[in-house]
Amino acid sequence: MPEPVARENPEKLPAFLAHRPIAALIVAAGRGRRAGEGLPKQYRRVGAETVLRRSVKAFLAHPAVETVVCVIHPDDRDLYDQAVGDLGLAEPVAGGASRQDSVRHGLDALAGAAPDAAPGAVLIHDAARCFVSADLIGRTLAALTPETGAIPALPVVDTLKAQAPGDAERPTIQRTVPRAGLWRAQTPQAFPYPAILDAHRAAAGQEMTDDAAIFEAAGRPVRLVAGAQENVKLTTPDDFARADAALLTDVRLGTGFDVHAFEPGDHAMLCGVKVPHDAKLKGHSDADVGLHALTDAILGALGDGDIGTHFPPSDPKWRGAASDKFLAHAADLVAARGGRIAHVDVTLICERPKIGPHKDAMKARVAEILGLPVDRVSVKATTSERLGFTGREEGIAAQAAATIRLPERG
């Protein structure tokens, strides 16, 4: 534990913390299964950054907080390092079988080798609440006393109904629960460090819903301070969608167009799929006209040149290259800007080969390259009614559109 640093606005902190360090314990050991398939939710991105990184940075930036320690699942060390390894944090702590166990492990670790190096207070925060503000952290700390904890909370405004025992699929109401005096607890929850450590150790083996409940069970009071509506806990896929929508407000549409002639061969690469045909497409790379058009559409939405800018046909290293590399590069550029690809649409224009039998495979391959759900990819085909070079079966044309979402630049 480092020595306390000079703090801004020290008058807002309780007197007992004037010369004692304050630590933040970020709980990030869960699996987040309700968030759907994919990485544990604390390592998923919202906007430009992972959930964990957003939470950690909020506490690192707060002038009252000296130390930030994360409690993580033992299997997640690589993900942790990728998310926050460059932020200079203390060594993470391995979590336990439950959130309560994980917090206790973290509190034990904060004690350090020397008892007088332990913090005066600790903020315990769920990593999934990644929109926590400096004001919320500050007013929670300001409510502390040497004997009293403090948590942010919001008053319950909806009518509450208790479910009657019985059929879970067709629940009925047993009674209406009075909402007066009821609050929805949030994090960070702040406590004098020695008292919360003792309370957690005493509650080991019991199951309690949050750290305030553990503090209450030890006979200690907990104050309520005003929470924040934006301090939501990301739990379900819908929560992540709403968070992205709130952050990624710069919506852009890009279009692309490409043409390749036929030459002797036995297949054509189209949207990443090898389609049998009595000719192949001519080009410096594998001449995948669909992926080329889509790559240009994404680059166009970014305002970042075109496929020839990034992969010059004069460069011999791209001779015969698989075009999925070009498309993946465009997707990486979107991610580097903190954005998301929302939807892509490709139209192949040709008489032959017939695209219908391969359309589903093409959609799946494009979705795989871009890391998108298949329902966010459209691949379709049309003819030019025997007109022009496509009508004469001299080649294939493709047009594409891509919708991306980027964070607004301040």
C-alpha cells in the first residue's frame, strides 16, 4: 500500500481519513452468464473500452483513491492483462467460489504485510457498473464515519408485487408490497476498512446479497446516499446494447463497388466461399469481388481511403492474398476507433455462377470474419438482365453497404 498522497478537496472527506489511504476493490471474478455467449462481461467492450477498464479508470482518476485492486477469476489473467495491464495497478487477487468469497479475499490482500499499511477505508465496486462517476464516488466517501458504512442507492418508484407460490410459468400476485422506504442498492459501497474486514471474516460461509448486508449483520449502521440512474449494472445482452447505443452515437453509412473479370479457372471466391465455376475471377489477390466491395464500404464509412490505399496492388506481398485479410483489417480499424459494425449488405451482380445455393455459407463466412451475428449480415444476388459485361458473363460486379457506429469525438 503506497503512502497517502496529497488530495484535492480534502475538506469533503471525513476527518478520520485525512491521513489514511483509501483503496478501491473492483470485483471482477464472475462469469456473467446472463450476458449471453462470449467473454465474461467484464472483458467485453462497451464503446472503445472493456467494461473492466472503464470501471478501473473511474477510480484511478479520483483524487481520493490511492490504490485500485481487482479481484479476478484465476482463469482470466490473460484477459485481465489485455484489459488493464498498462494501467499500473497492484497485483490482482484471485477470486473465490462466490462474490462474497472474492470480496473477502480482496480485503485480506489489502491488509498487506504490515497492519499500519492497510487502508483507512475501502470502496467495494462491481466491475459491471462501469459508468460510475467521480461525484458518486465522492459523496459515498463523504458519508463515512469510523463506525458507519455508506452506499449509493435509488428509491424504488415502481409498484412492487410479491409472487404467490405455485406455477412459475404463470405467476400470480400474492400481495402488493409497500414501496415507501425501499431503495435499490448500487456500488461502490464504502466502509471503514478494519470494520468491513472483520465483518466479512465473521460472515464467511454465510450467503448475503451485498457488502452492506454483511456490515449490517455485524451490527453496524450503513448510510444511504443518492445513487445515479446512469450507474447501471451491465447484466443482460440488452444492457450492453443500450450501453453501446448511448456511447456510439456517430452513426455512419459507407458504400463500396468492385468489378472483376473472368479468366480460365475452376472456381470463384465470392464472399469468402469457394464457389465451383468454369472460370475464376482475375485480380492481384484472390479477386473476391464481394469482400472487396464490402471492405471499401467499411473504409468509406470510416473516411479512411479505400482498399487500394491499404493494400496497393503494386505490392507483391498481396499477390494471391485471401481477401478475408482485407475485410478483417477494415473491421480492426473500426474497433481501434472504439466503434462497432452494425450491419453489412452485399449484392453480387452476375448471370453465373448461381449464388442462391451458397448464400447462407457466404453470410456465415462474412459474419465470422467481422465477428457479427449472422442476422447482421445480408448477401444477395441479382442479374443485369443479360445487359453489359455481367450479362455477357465476362465478369462479376458487387456493391456493398456498411453501417457503423462510432463514439462522438469531443
